[in-house]
Amino acid sequence: MGSLDFQLTIAGIAYGILLIVATFVNNRVIESFRLDVIFTRNPTPSTRYVNLVAGLVIIGYNVYSMLK
């Protein structure tokens, strides 16, 4: 794995962790990274769980690409 690939993979894992944290923590900075805020018209507390699923998928894909 090249240096740039490794850096992008680590950045992807960090973003996945940020999405998981955004599911449970209310913070103005973290709110701007939430996927449900970006893609839905009226985000509600029930749409926060989209971030949990997306974060787990992103982390899983990046770990898989690191091990491959």
C-alpha cells in the first residue's frame, strides 16, 4: 500500500469514527459532518442512526482495504 493510499485509508477510518461519535454526541462542529444533515431536508434525532451505519460501513471498508 502506497503512502497516499495509507493516508486516505486512515482518514477514512477517522471519518467513520467521527460519524459514529456524531450519532451519540451533540456538538456544533460534529453536526457539520453528519450525513443525515447533508442529505435530508429535515434531520431529526431518529435520522441520526444513519451516521452509525455509515460509520461502521466506512470503517469496515477501510480496514478491509488495509488488510487486502
